[in-house]
Amino acid sequence: MTTLKAKLQDDLNAAIKERDELRSSTLRLTLSAITNQEVAGTEKRQLSDDEVQKVIAKEAKKRREAAEAFEKAGRAESAGREKAEGEVLATYLPQQLSDAELEQIVAEAVEEAKTAGAEGPRAMGQVMKIVKPKVADRAEGGRVAATVKRLLAG
């Protein structure tokens, strides 16, 4: 069984052969970030697939944030590039939950928290505790928190 890191390396080699500049540079940067994680700390180690996925998710989040910053600054070309890189990385991440799926999970957690006696904005922490394991890596924390806030306020 190939590891996620090996798959990234294979895909990088393929992208280089295909002269796919966007994919090759995105994968090169991501593999660098993974290597940096592996050598961070006192001794070099291999990252597990879960850890590699966390690095990819962090890189994808950086791209999203950069794209938003470029859009605000009126730099559409740079924003487009960041979005495209984010889409390349998204193919290596678990399928993200749709807004409807996320809302359903959060609504159930809000009900569960109410049953336990927690309501209103103060229940935020309790609801997040219930939601986190159900959502895992399939929705970004900020997106989850915004949905929880909205449903608690409603």
C-alpha cells in the first residue's frame, strides 16, 4: 500500500512529465511542508498519512486565506492562482461536507446540548465538542464555528 506522501511524490513526477506547472509547483511546496514537519523536532521521522493529511489541509487553508486577501486587494490573477492551487490540494483531502450536511450535524448537536441543559451562546463549547468528532476533517473549523453560532443564536 502506498502512503499519501508517496502518492504526492508520484503525482509530482507525473505533473513534471506533463509539464503541468500549477500541479508540480503546488505539490513541490506541499512536499516541502511535509519534509519540514518530518525534520521539525529533535529527530527526523516519517509522518503518518493522517499527519500528512493535516499538513495538506493546512496548506489548502493557507491558499484559501491568500486568495481572499488577494481578492480584497483587487489582485484577481493572484487570487485565481491561489484558488487553483487550493483545488489541487483538495483532491488529496477527504470530501468536504456540504453546507446542508454540516447544518444537519450541527442542528443535531445543538439539540443534544439543549437536552443536556446548555443553551444560547454559552453552549458553543459544548456543541463544538459534540460536532468535532462527527465532522473530523470534512469541514474547516471556522466554517463549523460559524454554523454553530448561527444555529445557537437562531
